Amino acid sequence: CPLRCSYCFVDKDNNRSIELPTLEKLIQLLMYTPGHNKLLHLLGGEPFIYFDVIKHGVIYARKLEKETGKQLDISFCTSGIGFTQERLDFIREHQIYLAWSIDGTKEMHDKNRKFFWGKSSYDSVIVHKDLVVSNILDTHLGIAMTIDENTVEKLYASYIHLTENLGFACTINIAPVDGKIWSVDMQKKWITELVKIHDHLLDEIGKWHFLYLNAL
């Protein structure tokens, strides 16, 4: 991945990618074990860097879905650096759920999500916004907004930026950074900001504007 997000736990400097036979075996394990509804979630690093691997896995998984008669949802999460028309066509045609990492305003996003050479990534991400929303249905697009102690006090402002300024009408997934213990002060700020978002959502419903909010 070209980004070095401060809260990321993945070792992105080893240049490793899953081998295709291993990927197929994992998909077999998913599809042939008990249960009708299945979820294949593909992660990186940055999946777009190895999009040929993604394509192979998706096509193989859809093949097993038909063979087993099971219901399969496929998703993957991306920083949004590598969007192209060809890749978005594949995502749409194969009904993949796309999670796009954007941490809110440029100020908040760039606090944690920078390229490995230190440059901010917000502008390189947002440049693809119109291309993405014109190709991916709102039902299959979600914004993954990660929050930590550096950005929690502007959570509401970041949420409004995504929904009002950028106009995203898809699910907003708010994810506090895992594995860190927040101070009581940070926890209070978290609750205060969530209450603001909650009140805003209720006001929007009164205007017949609906938006899903998924807080983890």
C-alpha cells in the first residue's frame, strides 16, 4: 500500500501477496462449510495493487456460489487511490460491496492517512469521487471513517463533510481504532459527537432524507 496510516496494524513493507492456489483453498473452505449465507471480505494492504488477484478470487468465488447454491456477498476495502473505470466496471458487474476509507474533512483525513513519503492523501482520494458514485450504487458503497484520539473531537464535522459537502448518500461506517484505551475525556468527546450525529439524523428523517449510519 502506498499509504502509511498511523493507526494501521498491517505490515505493508514485506511485498507479499497471497498465492492463487491458497486463495482458492480459502474460498473452498468458506463455500463448502455449513451455512447458506456467506461473506468473502478481501483486504490488503491495498487490494487495487493486486487487482488481478482480486479478480481471480471473485470469479472463482462466484463459480462456487453457483455450484453450491449458496448466497455469497463479496466486499473489499480500499484507500481509493487506484480507482479506474475498468476496475469499477468489474466491481459493479460482480455486485461487490465496496468500502472506501475516507476519514472526513481534509484536515482530519490527513492527520492519519498519508503516503509513505509523507504527502497528504486526501486530494488523491477525493479526485475519484464523481467517478465512483456514478458507477457504484449507494447500496453497494460504504465510507469507512476511522476515528482515533486525534480526530474524535471533529467527528460530527467530518460526518457532515461526507454527507453534506461531498454528498455521499451511502452507509457511513464509523470505526474507532481497535486496540487502544481511550481516556475518559476522549470517551466523553466520542459520546458528545455521536449525539450530535444522532440528532442530525433525526432531523433529516423529518425532511424525508434517510442515511444509514453504522457505528462499531
